[in-house]
Amino acid sequence: MFGKLIAKLKANPKKIVFTEGTDPRILEASARLLAGTWLTPVLVGNPDEVRAAAEEAGFNIRGAEIVDPETYPRMEEMVQKMVELRKGKMTEEQVRGYLKKGNYFGTMLVKMGEADALLGGATYSTADTVRPALQLIKTKPGNKIVSSCFIMVRPSATGGNEVLVMGDCAINIKPTEDDLVEIALEAAQCGKIFGVDPQVAMLSYSTLGSGAGEDVDKVRNATAKIRAAAPDLPVEGEIQFDAAVSPNVARTKCKDSKVAGHANTFIFPDINAGNIGYKIAQRLGSFDAYGPILLGLNAPINDLSRGCNAQEVYSMAIITAALAD
């Protein structure tokens, strides 16, 4: 999977902002990225402090761009741009304060075209990474929400990798049926970048009317709206997980479905199910989980776990940059 993403970046090199430029995990990942020529790290922080941290940890970051909010030459332009974007919700003085923070400053670097993508969260919370993205990058035309998916990967018994998409497992707590439509369409599109030919299962505790309730209605209605919005996208719902993945169960529960039994893109009805579901796949199914990958924004902005390691930073940097146009 990563070979394809790296090939894409080699054909069209990108720049990615790391909002925590002195973090040892960020520096180790940056050193690995700099060994290639297809993704340039842009490290936010004081240059002396960033270089000292890299030297202390033993990482060569020669070739990285280090950008300091205190000395950034386009700061006045950035301030005015952010004031305009916030449309009276922040004073100029407040904006200057926020731009001293790596998360807001880094997001504005992407907004101003200084970089193609951003990866944060090694020390920031998810909210502190997502909030500036929502306020400054904003959602794509036609999108009303930011959602997320995980790319789940494990070796296939027939060679290569088995790749699944699971969403939304991290952002929307109780998505509406219209939210589920957006989540499904964005997750399916994201999956294509990773070589997934999306077969979408809209998951429920019911399969095509076997159960009843508001939650079932929500998923059934969302499925109908997806079919109307994207007639060429294979989608089934509402459907139970066993019917979505097992051909034998599918023949019993929904024998006429083209998706049932071999779904690879799973849309959960709420964050409880999604978070539990992907972690079961990760811990009991031996899948590697990459994400959460944020969906629906005007530029690729992604969040790291504060417990991440340098390998996860490296992998997520490649994924994030590959999402850039």
C-alpha cells in the first residue's frame, strides 16, 4: 500500500507541516522522510531549539524547512488573512495570540499555500488539531461536516494486503442520516486512494428489515440517499456485520445483494460502534489501523495519537500528503 502512495508522491512531491517541531518522534520521522526527495517536512518552532532537539536525539534533519511564528516574514499578511477568515469572531489582537500556537500557525501555513498538508496531535488533543482546521481550512463545497475513517491493513492469505475502510470511528458522536451519507461518500472516495474498490456496508443490528427502531430507520434512510446521490457506488444497508462479510450468511439474509458477503468499506451508525469495531479488528483481527484520517476538509489535515511512535508519524505523514491534490 505504501509503495503506491510513495510512487504518487515521487511523481508530485509535497510539503507537510508538523506543528510540534521539537518532538523527538516528529524529528525521527522527518529524518526518515528526508532520506527521500518526495516529501519535505515543514517544522514549526524556533530553529535553534528544533536543531538542538534533533542533534540531542541524533537525527539528521538537514533539508527540512523550519518556520518560527516569531520571525515568519509573512506574519502581517497571515494575521489579516486569519482576521478575514474568522469574520469578526476574533479581534486582530486575539488572532496574533492564536498564531503563536503551532496548531493555528501551521494550519495557516497550509491555508496560505506554504505547504500542502498538516499533521499534528503528537502533543495536541484531537480537538486542538480539528478546531483550527474547521475554522480556517473549512469543509469542502457541499460538505457540512468533518468526519473520519481508519484504513485497516493486514497481510492477505493469497499474498499482498487486505485493506478495509472503517468510518466514522473518531469524530461524529451521533451522526444523523445526512451525516452518514457524507461519511459514506467521503470514506469510499478515500478508500480509492489506498487501492480499495469500495463495496459499502451501512452497518446496523438489522439486515434489510429484520429489526426495527429509530437507529435502523436512520441507516436505511441514509442508504437510500447514498444510492440517489451516487448511483454507481455499490452500497447495502441496513445490514449486520456478519451478512456484510460472510458469503454464507449473506446468502441466507440478503441473497440478492451485490455487496453483502464481500463488503470492504464499513460505515458505523455511531461513534460507539465505530470506535469499538475498529479496535476489535485491530486487536483480535491483527489489522494495522492507520488514522483517524480526517475527511471533508479543503486540505489534508490529520491528527496523531498523543501516544504515537515515530513509525506511526512517518506512516501518517505519507498518507496525509498523498491525500493532497
